[in-house]
Amino acid sequence: GEGKGKGEGKGKGKGEAQARAPSRGRTKAKAKPTPGVRASSAPGRPKPQPKEEEEEVVRVPVRSSSQSSRRPRKRETRTQFSWDHPEGLKFEDLQVDAKMTGVIVNVSEFGLFADIGYEKNVIIACQRRYWRRFRRGDILEDLTVSFVDLDKRRASVSMEDPEASLAANRAPLEDLKEGSYVNGVVDQKNQFGIFVNIGSEHCHGRLQVPRFLGRQFQRGQVLRDMCIASLDVENGRVSLMLEDIDAAIEDIEMVSVHNLIGEQTNKGKSRAKAKAKSENGKAKT
């Protein structure tokens, strides 16, 4: 009886185990993918999705904070000045070896250029080491005409003593006084300011003017009635002020032999030389 019960118990237990539902830990068999469509876990391209209507996307350029803060700058229309002098005397009246007085109007890497009252500026023949020591607005009274080219409309003059000419155009800073008024010529212009030739030794006068207005001044421009705001003799610094900056910008006066020396200077010399020649010719006859 006991064996029968055991056998029945065993058989009954096996049948129950076979009929028992799968436990939660067991996974169902995966369904085979239909042909032509890959499973998501298979390597390769992802499962194609149905196409939707694409909307037009307009991309707007985005500026960085540094670019957005910058405003577009307007180009300044600068007046182009010509160094020709149509009102001056013709080169046909200029003779070699004539003594002339001139004003330096330009200092460049090509040399010194001066206005002597004729139709064009003339180049000054002197040693290169003197070029940067001269300034725009320096007056030269010892010029001699070297040659005149009527075809190319050019002329050249020479300087007898450059050191003496430099000394004649320079004065010590001790001669200047704060509060006094001086005239000058704009010689240099850079990011540090506008520097004016007022004839002082070893330094220029720095013009106090806002940067946006300083761009409108020109090299070689004549400035009148400037006040010496401050003077530092030890450090060699002179500060200048203009009472009417707008007037100086609107009515620009460029350096020339007429407005610094006088219109009759070279004309008188030419007439005197012509008169001397005629008297010498009469004496020979």
C-alpha cells in the first residue's frame, strides 16, 4: 500500500510539473522577423519609418555677442588735397642757380618736398639722415635751384647748410609760456593723437581734440591761434587747445609759401635777379 502510494505520488507530481505554466523568469520564444524587414537589434540601418511632410526651416544667422555689439562703421569721405599750385608761377620762369625761399610741405620716405611759390612742389636734395629731422611747416631761406625739367614739370633745389636751417626753425621750450597763443602746422597724426609743429625744440605740441574729430585733420594743415594749455619743460611736453575746432575742420588751410611767408617773397627775388641781369647786360654793352 505504501509503495502504491509512493508511485501514485510520483506520477501525480510529474504530471503536475509537466502541466504547470511557465514561470515568470522564462522568456517566450521570439517571433521570427518577416522577410525584408530587419529587427531593431540587427546591425545595419534602422527600421524605416513612414515619411512625414517636411516643413521648410528658415535659418536666421545668429551673431555672437561681440559681433552684435559692433555697429557698422560709416566710411569717412576725406577730401583729397593736391600739392599742385595752379595759381603759382610757371616753371618756364624758374632759372637754375636762383636763390629761393620755401616751406616744407611733405616729409616722406622719398625725401623732402617744399613749396617755393611755383606751379608744383619741388624736391629738396639733401642727405637722407636729415629727412626725418625736418617737419612740415619749416621755413627754408637758403635754397638754390639745381635743375628744372619742363617736359616732366619737375624741379629740384639744394640746401646749403641743413644744420643751420634746422637751428633757424627751432626754439627752446623755455621761450614758451602757458596761456599764450601760437600758430603751427600739423606734422604727425597717429593713434596717439595729433602733433603740431610749433617750432619748439625736441618735441611737437600735442593737440587736445576728441578722437572722432581728430580724424578730420590733415597732415600739413595750418592751425592758428592755439592756446598752450600746459607746458612740461623737464619731460618735453606741450599741450595745445583750439577754441573753435569746427571752424578749423570746415575751413582747412594747407601749408604753402604764400600763407606762411608772403606772396611777394619769391616774386621780389625773381624780379631783383632779372633786374640785376639786365643791368649787367647794359654794363657789358
